[in-house]
Amino acid sequence: MEWKMDPWKFYDVTHKRHVVCNPMNTTKLDELIGLLTLNPRAAVLDIACGKGEMLTRLAERYRVSGVGVDISPYCVADVKQKLEERVSDARIEILKMDGADYKADQFFDLAMCIGASWVYKGHQGTLRALKSMTKPGGLVLVGEPFWIKEPEKAYLAAESHKRDMFGTHYENVLVGEEEGLVPLYTMVSNQDDWDRYETLQWYAAAMHAGENEDDPDVPEILARVAHGRTNYLRWGRNTLGWALYLFRNSGPH
């Protein structure tokens, strides 16, 4: 489906009710954050930080400094407001730009790109880029889909995906090892996590349409959500998984 409206407005509307803009729940997220054991001197990087929930929780828990990068003006506004409301003294810089264009002027203790490997043209490119910005012994955290089972051709066509766009869960870990990273932990989303993530988009789109009848983008918003709903219920719910992958950078850059 060709875009006519602003894509970032679409994602802002459909993710308005999400705390985290990925299929994971906050209880699991807090468990993962507890495993990171960062100190207040730690510096973190979040590429495609979205609404900044991860950055905000890290600042709340560990008082870290850091950089968040996102191309969406809506997300940048959201994360700045969130930090001001919850951690007003946070040493977090938020940049509105394409993450692929970000050039780090330091090495980070933790570098993340959660659910946005398209920034670096795939999972392997993302791990490679984050590793290059992480201190030896530092942490790399990514969120990436994986195939639960072999996808049907009709599903790939409906989503405009290629089979090699994603790997299996095992392959996602293996790619990290091939890049010289040590796998430390994975957090796999379950069906409830996926249902919450997907169906909140249906809800948000319907609420927006009802409250903004004069918005010329409403027909496209509803059409895109309906298309995604069909694909998710018919194929994606039983075919595509999602996980967080935590690695340690074991060697030199």
C-alpha cells in the first residue's frame, strides 16, 4: 500500500496507547533492566528510541547518561516530555535524526536498537553498528522478529516481506556470535504480548477516527490498520515471533 499520509503521523496515531512500541510487556522489561546492573557513570545509546520508555526507565533506575535518536518528530516530542515529567534531571540528549546518520563521539556502556533493525538494513547490520559504538565489555541490546515457522508465500506477499528478511530465533543469536558478541540473555514475547501490541493499534485507530472525523488521513489510517489486522490474525499471530537479545561486546572494535 503506497503511503499518501505522513508515515510518522500514522505510527503516532496507532501507537498512542502503547507504553512500549514493541510486542513486549513492562514486567519483562523491568526484569531485563535489572539484569543490566549499570552504574551512574554508564553512558547508553538508544537508536530509534521511540517514546523513550527504555531510556526513561534506565535513567530512573540507574541515573545513567545517554543519547536517544529517533527520526519521528512525534516520538521526539513524547520522549522529551516523558523525561521532563519523570526524570527532570536526566542527563539524556534526544536527537531528531535518522539513526543511520548518527555518528557517535564516544563509546557506550550499552547500545540499543529495539525493533528498528531497518535503520541498519537488518539484524546483522544493526549488531555490527552497535558493536562499533560500544566499549569492549559493554552491552548490545536489540529487539528483532524471528520466524516461528516457515511463512506462507501469501503472507510474505501480503506484507511485502522476503523470506530472508528475518531469521529464526536460533539464527538471531548465531548472528551475534558471528559478529564477535557473547549472548547473555533473550526475552521472547508471548502471544499475549503480541495481541496487546497489535490490538491496541486497532483501538487507537478507531478512537482517533471517532474523535477526528475531519482528519483527511482517517480513511488511510483505517485501511492500513484493517490490512494489518487481517494479516496478523490470518498468518502473523502463529508465524512471526519477537525477542530482545542481549549481548556482551567481547573484543576490540
